[in-house]
Amino acid sequence: MTKSIGLIFLLCLSLTTFAQTRVDALRCELLENPISMDVLQPHLSWKIATDERNVVQLAYHVLVASSPEKLAQDIGDLWDSEKITSANSIQVIYHGKPLKSRNECFWKVKVYTNKGESEWSNVAQWTMGLLHYKDWTGRWIGFDRYFPTDNVEEGRLSARYLRKEFKTEKKVHKAIAYIMGMGLYELYIDGQKVGDQVLAPSPTDYTQNIKYNVFDVTDRLTEGDHALGVVLGNGRFYAMRQAKPYKVKTFGFPKLQFQLMITYTDGSTETIKTDDSWKGTANGPITANNEYDGEDYDARKELSGWANVGFDEHEWLPSEYVQEPGGTYEAQLNGHMKVMQDIVPVTVTPKGNGRFILDFGQNFSGWVKMKVKGESGTRVTLRFAESLENNGELFVTNLRDAKSTDHYTLRGGEVEEWEPRFTYHGFRYVEVSGYPGTPTKTDFVGRFVYDAMETVGTFTSSNILLNQIHQNAWWGIASNYKGMPVDCPQRNERQPWLGDRPVTAYGETFLFDNTNFYIKWLEDIRLSQKEDGAIPDVAPAFWRYYSDNITWPGTYLMIADMLYRQTGDIRVLEQHYPAMKKWINYMATRYMDTEGIITKDSYGDWCFPPVSIEAGRGQIADKKYPSALISSANYYYLLNLMSRFSLIVGQDDDKLSFEKSADGMKKAFNKRFYHTEGFYGDNKLTENILALYFGLVEEGNKTQLEKQIVRNIEVENNGHLSTGVVGIQWLMRTLTEMGRADLAYKLATNTTYPSWGYMVENGATTIWELWNGNTAHPKMNSQNHVMMLGDLLVWYYEHLAGIKSTENAFQSIIMKPEIVGDLTFVNASYNSSRGMIESHWVKSKSSFEWQVRIPVNAKAILHIPAKDLQSITEGGQKIQDNSIFNILESQNGSVTVEIGSGHYQFKTKL
């Protein structure tokens, strides 16, 4: 009897554990149920949820089936991994049957942990896209020519409208639409737009690769007659400026390839594709569009019902077969741009002569949606700007020649609503003129547009300024996500400069789930490489800038490093290693002198601050100061990266070669640039920072150099930074790692020039391009930029909050928060690929409280500020009495412990 009771108890305990551990957040290539997968062996991932502590996955079992019915029977006819002993939950490679175009794959997973076995997860799925060129049965159509409606001089074409009617005579089982609309498109079925994406697809160098989009439109197709409609805008395909072909790359006129693949319930199939049966026109309401200058819309020319069945198309032209763009066709795995937030104006101010200024209270990128009622032919003009002149008028000089203006001509009658489709603006203020009557705040809404991605990081602290800078950074980063990371959303540039993001992108990963976004950009960079190895300063190379420097193209390696460290995806290194090695060798062959110094640099420490705000007043900030020290220091750092990459990808011989080159570079660097007084080069902060952080300084000279860095800041710059875009990438971490987090905190909380706080004090709601962006020459002073963030966000999360991965994408975490300055609390979280990580600490005069959350399948080493081990409690119990804690060290007012997954609540006496 006793034995039976014991067995029942154990069974109940097992069932309880079984129920508590569950698997969710199933992803294929980090996507939820994607329908256009073109990775032949996609990576699968999941997260484990449980209320228990110290849970570790010991094994997993994945089933992939060709139908949900088979999966329900636990039949993995595509792949049955069986039970695999592994803790891997983020990069599990599909090892099943070879996949073909349009294969549907249904999958589920269960895990085995040290605390029990989970149930099977809910079913997820992915569908393969069109894997081969021959899968596209249609032709490219459009009109490779100008129309009388085009504004050729300004480079603003009228939108192209294309349509076709068809009939389904049987019940539809499934209908999938595949589209490549160059440069931008909107797809309609029976008059209704398909999808909520905007400005699609993501821009690429169309001679290299073209992103196609896929939509499940099954619910749109009943039996009977239907109509397809596509509107094409310029995008980056027909370049915004055509006058300098030696600089600006353009690809031709807007064009389309499309196919709708229908499967009927009887098993038969049909494909509706682009061919010469489609009809087109350029005589529609979008009379002009491009990214820099805006969109013109004449509602009197609306083609009522143009995408519906029965539209009179007799005046439309037969579509023409046009030249293919040339690039390979790829499924777009990075997210679409979407309207992510609506923003209501805070004020509407009359300016006389029928003009009004809208203030949205926030600098952002996107456009304005407007409601208006008036007489037919009335023309409303919307002009966009980031700031105002002293007299309250728009400040537009910093837009250069970008007109950033939309025009809407009323059709007349009832209330009309309108927003543009093929442009965007960077703005806070909008001048409205020609509006009939007096506009109110409810007549307008700002539409914030960026790539659809989750915000995965949060940060608040007791310092209001730190919080505001973090918020400004979020808005600036999001504003500049446009299918690629651009430098600014307002002027006639908006280019994906590599030099803006070597470390800044690393900080961005703590705010946004941007992995697929940066994987896409890494491929843009690889495809921009010349045959000889050269990498441009801008990629995709919409501007043909191949200036052969280290710091801009070197971002290629740093983004690859960031993606590998944050995600654990070795493919990033495997796929890009040959191109990175080719570039490293290219630079050494051409620009290394006989002493071993890289002599070629283009920009120096780009945009370092003038010595005072007055000294920089009206100054044009784009002067270049090339520096062999900067190029050589960065080359040394990149050689060490390549050494590590070569080991990871199994190129051991290369590792020895890179290490030898790095050793030679270090000797040459110190011989050329080190001064016995204890500094490098011209004793600039950036020069000294690079030498220290990159490990170039000889050990015996380290202390002296650290003192010199402090002197650079405290004495020579009166407690302020003096770095440009190169130095700012490493500044905050260097100071912290040399034991001067207090000095880093001072820089982060300064409100006088130059500082991030100075921007806030002068009304910034994003991050400026220049430290003196309010006084510099307007030729180059974007008020919505990211490059001067440097490593600030990394410092926020890794050092102030103490959330830092040390091994395999947050499988091992080190948590060592810096308790600095007047900070009394920091509350931060980061939703990693393994799950949520939280760090919330509060400091008073007598105690330190710290709430920590570690995801399943991870462990963390915590550095707890405490007098000794006996003064620390967790959940009200002394940690020395709890066997779940692995005590590693206790000395110098800090106790180091190792913990597993779960929630913890520590408290210490100070």
C-alpha cells in the first residue's frame, strides 16, 4: 500500500513538472510561420517557459511533416530528429528531406530538461518560396520609357498602374501571390490592398539581387471574376537624382513581375502571371513621386474602380515586355516597412497668408495623413522640416536640394482622406498651405514608418537625462530603418553609410529585434564588393563611393561579429568569411608600407567636435582629416577579429597568418605612433582610446596611457568628450573597463557642449549628426542621425544594467552593474533569443536590492556589491545557506556567484 502511494506521488510530481515546462515562440529563421522561405536548411528556434529555477534543456525532439494531419499523429515524414542530446534551442538546423519550391512544412518540438519533459509545442509552419529562376513563369512588364505626365527634369515620375482581370471557375483551396514590383509597389485584388506593408520591397542593388514578397490571398478568391491591380513608384530603382551617373546608380523605369498560383479543391492548379495581356497607364492620380522630393496627388484624376472587375480600360495601353533588372531573385526575410505608430499634432499655429505650422512634438520619419473638404481643384501643399527658424518659419536649409513637399489636389465634394504611398520625410514640423478653411489637430495624423520589428529592450533609471537620451536614441534608430540602415531620413542623402554603424549597430540590438534586418544588410555589403576586393563606403552602392579606407568598410566585419555574438549563428561567418578575407588582403596589398603601417584613410575621426560652440558656428563639418594611426589601429583590431573568425569556421592556417600580421602591426604601430610621454599620435582622445581598447599598448605603458586619457577628458576638454564617429564607438566601454565608470557617467550626463545632454537641452528628440548640430553650417547637420551614439547604448545595457553575453548568444551572461554617480536605480530588460533577461537594481544609503531574471538554458555570473557573503539574502534567505548558488569569490566589497535560470531577489547591506 505504501509503495503504491509512493508511486502515485511520484507520478503526480512528474505530471506537475510536465505541465510547468512548456515550449513556445517557435521560429523558422527567426520568423513566425513564414510563407516564403528560401533557405534550404533553415534554422529553427524556440523558447522554454517555466516557473522553476535552474532549468536546462538536455535534449530535444523535432518533428517536421508535410501536413498537419501527419504531425497530429506524431509522424515527421519530412524530418524526425528523434531525441537529440543537446542544449541548443536557438540554431537547430533542419536535417530532413530536401525541400522544394512551395513545400509546406509543419513542425513541433518537445524538450527534455533537468526538471522533466515538456509536452509537444503548438504546431508552427513554414512554406518554401520559389527557389529557382524557372519557377517564375511570368515576364517582366512595364514601360521602359517616359510619359508626358513624368517630371523628367526633377526626376519624379508619375506612378505606373497595371491591371488584369481573370476568372476562377472552381472552388479555391489555396492562392499565393508572388510579386517583384520595382522600385516600390502596392498590390490590389478586387480593389482592396493586399497586406499592410508600405514602401515595399526592401531596397537592394537590383543588378545583384531583388527581393520578392509573398502573400497568402486564399480568402480573397471566391468562385467568379476577379481583378488584379498594381501601382508602381520610383523607390531606389529610378534614382532620385539622375544628373551624376558617375556617382549615382540608377536601374531604369518601374517594372513588375508577378504570379498568382492557385490550387483548386479538386487538386488542379492555375497560374495568373504578368504578360502582354495586362493593361497599363501612367495617367493616374499620383502625378509625381520620389523619395527626396515628395509625392503629388491629383484626386481629380482618380481611376475609380481601376482594380475592380468591369473597369473600362479601353484608354489603357497594352503592357510591354521590358528588360530584366539583372539581379537574382530572393525571398525577403527581413520585415516589411509598415506604419508602426500614429502621432497626433500637439499644436496648429497660423502663420498668415493661409499657412499653418503643425508641430508633432517629435522628430520622426514617415508622412502625414490628411482629412480635407473643399472645392475641386483646390491644391493643398505640405512642406516638411525638422525644426523652425527663430521667426517660427520652417528651417529647410539642411534638406539641401530635397524638396520634401507633398501636394494634394482635391476632387471636391465630401470629406477626402489622403496619404502618400511612395515617399517619406524626416520631420517634426509641417507647413500646410492652400488648406480650405481652418485646419485643426484632428485633420492630420503623423504616420511613423520603419521596418516592422519588435522593441526588445527597455531601460529606465533614476536619472531623467539618461532616460531621455535612451528615448531619443530609440526614435532616431527607428526613423533610420528603411529596409537598410540609412544615415538620415530628411535630406537628399538617406544612404546606408557603413561608417555610421560599426558599434552603433551593436547597441541597436539591445533595443530592436533587428537580426534579419542586419543579416540582409551584411549581404548588401558582400554583394557590393568589387572583384579585386574593394568594399564601398555605402552599401548597397547607390552612390559609387569606393574610397578604400579601413574604418568604413571595416564595419562589414564588425556587423558580422555582432550578429554572431548576439545570435550564435555561425552561418554569418561562414558565408561572409571569404569576402572579408579578400578585403583584408586587398587593403594590406595596396596600402601597407614597408614598416607595416596602413597608410590609407579617408575620413579620420569624422565629425569630431570643434573646440567650442562658437568655434564651430557656421562651420562646414565635412572636412576630412585622414589618419594613418586610425587606419592602422582599426586594421589591427580587424586582424584579431579575422583570427577569431578563422578558428570558428575551421580555417586554422589562416588563424596563424592573421595572428602573425597582427603581431607585426602592433610592433609597427608602437614604433611609429607611441611617445615616451605616454600617449599616441597627436595625443587626441580618440587616438589614445583606440590604442588602449584594441590592446595595442605595451603592458608597461598601460597605466600611463590611462592617466593620459583621463587628462584628455578632464583637463584638455574640461570634463567633456572630444571624439568623432570613430572614437565614440569605443569611448564609454574603454573608460569603464579601465575603472573609470564614474567618468563615463559624467560624459553621459553632461548637459553642456559637446554631449548627448546638450542635444536634449537644445530641444532634440532624436540624436544629432553633429555635436554642434544647432550651430554648424546647415549643409551637414541632420537632426535625426545615429552615428554619434557610438557605444553609449552598449554601455547602458552591459554596464549600467549589467546584461552582457560572454558565450554563445547569452547562454552565459555576466552581470556586473556599475553603481555610479547619483544613480539610485536602473531597471532594464532585454528579450534575447533565449528569452527575457532582466536587471533591476535599487541603491539606498544602507542597502542594495537587485531583481534578476535569467532565461531557461542560460546561466549568469553575478557580481553583487556587498561587504561579505553573510550580508546577502535572496528571497529572505542567506545565499550561503542555499545550495542553488555557486559562490565563486568574495573580496573587495563584491561577491561573485553563479546562478541558473529563474527569478531572483537579492538584498545586501552596504
